[in-house]
Amino acid sequence: MEWRGAAIQNDGMTASALPLIAIDGPSGVGKSTTAKRVAARLGWQYLDTGAMYRAAALAVRRAGIELSDREALERLLAGLDLAQDQGRMFLAGEDISEAIRSQEVTLLVTPVSADARVREVLVDQQRRIGARGRWVVDGRDIGTVVFPGACCKVFLTASPEARAQRRFLELQAKGQSPDFAAVLADLLRRDTADSTRTASPLCKADDAVELDSSILNLDQVVDWIVQRHAAHA
Ligand code: DC
């Protein structure tokens, strides 16, 4: 990937809207994997907005600034050079894809992504990237705030236990020895933070269709979205 309004039918599809699929939902529900696969099937590009907030958090951490220091934050945001290519996240040309998954960044991204000014800057970048459509974009506020005119909006959910179980297995597959209770507690912490913040809290767009993936596998979710998009294209 390179970074260089409509009649609402209230069923997750809008007529003559931007050809863009918005996938929102809580942490650990499989949005990124789903969005990547949907994009590959359609020959569209994929934008991971969570990775952008994580990159901003890493930049804040590296600069050693406090969010309360608004001047320093403003300077940092003015020079924030983000890019995504082939599923990798870059900060000023450096591949930070692994660094943004660290526990420090996962903790810091909660306050950073709740900052209204950070959101303003990143939402502006996201809108410029997706302006011409043919993108699958995942996040928390894509259907509600970033691309309210997206032709297809999906709100992906799964029970906290199902999400924690998936995350637990992923960590095990990476050779780690996770504690299930800690994984679940971290997900619940992020759910609460994402849904209760003032700036663009996580919520389903009125015209998004909710898909509970607790009892579906990845292929079923991807097929469902692709078929739904084809049926309404
Ligand atoms: O999807 P993720 O876990 O990589 O997202 C990282 C953080 O960024 C998460 O705390 C929620 C936040 N986020 C957001 O506020 N808005 C988005 N559009 C995407 C992510």
C-alpha cells in the first residue's frame, strides 16, 4: 500500500456511497486479519488505523513527552511521518511493525488514542488516504467518524471470552506462556477505555451491520463480508 454521503438503507450498506469497507469493533475480534483477507479478495488496499495510533504512541514514547505538554505534542504531530506498505507500519521510514505490538505501546496507545488532537490529525490522514475508495479500513470509528459515507459498514463483535481465547492461542503459538485471566483482563480494560472515552468512542454506526464472530471462523466472516459487498455493489 502506498499513501501517496448517501441514502441510508440501515442494513450495513449505503446506496451510491464511497466504495470502501469499514470494519469496526473491539480489540481482539480479528478485524485486521479479516480486513486484510477481504482486501486481498477484492483487490483493494488495506488500512490498519490501529497501527497508526500505535505508531503515534511509539513516537510519543520515544520523544519522551507528556500528553499534557501540548506544545511538544503539536510539534510531534506536525512532523509525524507515517506510512504502511505490504502490511508493515513505518515511522519516518523505519519499520516499526514489531515495536508497536510491545506491552508498553499497548498501554500507552489508550491515552494517546483518546487525545482529541491526535485523533484529528490521524483522521485527517486516514480520510486523505481513503478518499478515492477501494480500501478496506479497520478501526473503532471508521463507519461513524472517518468514513460515514462508506458503502459497506461492518461492526464485528465476539464475546470477551472468545476474543481472549484467540489472543491466548496466538501468544502460545508465538512461544509465550500467557495467563488467560491476564489476557482477558487486558481486553476488558481496552474495551472500557475505547467505549467510554469522550473523543470518538467505539460504537456501532446506525447503518452498520453487526456480525458476531464468536461462532464463526475467519473464512466464514470473510466470505460473508465479500458476498454482502458483491450483492450490494
Ligand atoms: O486495533 P488496535 O488494537 O491495534 O488499536 C490500537 C489502539 O488504537 C486501541 O486502543 C484503540 C485505538 N484505535 C482507535 O482509537 N481508533 C481507531 N480507528 C483504531 C484504533
